[in-house]
Amino acid sequence: MKSLLSALLVAVSFGAPAFAASDVVTIYAADGLHDGKGSWFESEFDAFTKATGIKVQYVEGGSGGGVERVAKEKTNPQADVLVTLPPFIQRAEATGLLQPFKPAGADAIDGGDGSYQPLVNNFQNFIYNSAELKDPPKTFDDLLGSKFKGKIQYSTPGQAGDGTAVMLQVIHAFGSKDAAFDYLKKLQDNNVGPSASTGKLTALVNKGELYVANGDLQMNMSQMTDNPNIKVFWPAGPNGERSAMSLPYYVGLVAGAPDTDHGKKLIEFLLSKEAQGAVSSVALGMPVRKDFTPTDANFTKLHDAMQGVTIWTPDWAQVLKDLPADVGRWKQATGS
């Protein structure tokens, strides 16, 4: 990872040790917002360091992996800030891994809680190789076809946020858990197998090793420059509806953070109008602040991509409660 002009940006895996220093803030984050040169995280971390003199240590991994690491380090916290997807942010709060914090600007943001705030609005989707497939699969049942044998992969429910979203989206699309897990059992005939990271699947789809994988809109749209063969799609369920689950990136302050003040400053910086104003133009995500509307071309592109797609939001408290049993059913259905 190249050094920024004025920021110490260290990208490591969740298996490597973090460090704390008086001029450093450490952030554990799910993948997606740091993809590619000039990413939103890279740009904002650089601007944050220039503005505050505080360097950023960035640690990336799967959505569930970040929370697991914070949990393991609970008696000796190493991270100041946690960015992850639902329901893992709710799990972090429920298990005492986050501390209450209402950042400046929170009143202009919907969907926050006492210990976390939406950072970038985002939505579950699938991707396909447009060089190999003339058109995207129109329905979930299309994915059961023989041409997809060994050409489908989705990240692991319960481990990856996007993978958990696939399970929840199928339950929503099929109208019941019984029907959903019956479908996922059938889909397993074409599925390559589990993947801890969703982001790594994009290159496989782009190269044609896979035809279809799961993802999320922000991450996949931002990956298209380096992966020109991928396109996003939303297959219809049995009722004919194409729908997408709301899947925001959330940000929270870690309980017992090595430097709480630095963590608060970074969170408030990322939620500022200036930083949020670049979410669509740079990150290809949807800003979370409701006190302005972007006018850039990427904002329009995101809206156009989702035409005809119904947005829905799960009851995350219920999802978190049901998650162990649902993941257990998924493992039983798929033999994973």
C-alpha cells in the first residue's frame, strides 16, 4: 500500500497486530470503501490527517471478522473506530463492543443509534459477467440452470455482511424461510463454495471464472473501472418483484478505544458535509446526510441502476436474534 503524502495509511489483514500511538487513530473496516486508487477512504483519511495531524491506521477484513477481532481484543482494545455492515454492527452494540456517541451532524442522519451511525447508504445486489452472459439472469430460478454449474459463488452468511444479505434477500424474495432454504439447497449444485470476503469475488466474475456472484452496489460500482466485464443486477423472486435490501455501512466508536478523542474526530470528519459530499462522486455510494442532495453524474448513475427495484429494510433486531438459527439452517441446507 503506497504511503499518502501526509497520512500513515497502513492496510493490514485482521490477523495482524494493530498499534496505538498518540498521533494515530485505528479503524477496523469491512471492505468496499477503500477499493482502488483514490478511493473515498484514502482521500478522506488523507484530508483528515492534513486537517488534524492524526495519522490513520486502516485494517480491512470481512464484516463479521472485524467484530470478532474487536471482541477478542475486548480486554485490551486496539481499534478506535469500527465500520461494518448490519447485522454485525448491531451485534457489536449488543455485546458491549461500542460506546455511546452522538457525533456532530447526527440530527441530519436517519437510521442511527446511540452507539453507531450510517456512514454510507448501500444496497445488496448481484453481479454477472456481461462478456459471457448477454443478459443478466432474470429470476432466482434462472440461477439453477445447468450453464451456471460451478459458475456461481456467494460469500458466507454469518461471516460476511454481504453473504448474510444474500440469505436474508432470498428469505424476503421467497416469502418464507422454508422456501428460501429449499431454494438455497438447490442452488448449492451450482455454487463453488464459501468465501469469507465478498470483494474478492469481483475479479473472478470479471475474468469469467465465475458468471455470477453477490455484492453490494457501492462496492461493485466502484470496482467497474478495474473490472469492466461486471454489471449489477437484481433477480426477481417467485412473485415477479425485483427487490434490494438496504445495507448501509455503519460506523461506531469502540468501547475502551485506545484514543477515544481521535476516534470521535475521525467519525465526525467522515460524517461531515464535506466528506459526505464526495460519497457518490468518489465512492459511488449514497450519502447518509439528508440536508443536501448530490448533483454529480455518479449519483444519477446509481439511481438509474436501481430503476424498477423495490428497496426494503429488515428488522435488524429480529435478524440478530434469529441469525444463529438461520445460519445453522443455511449450513444444514447447503452442507457447508
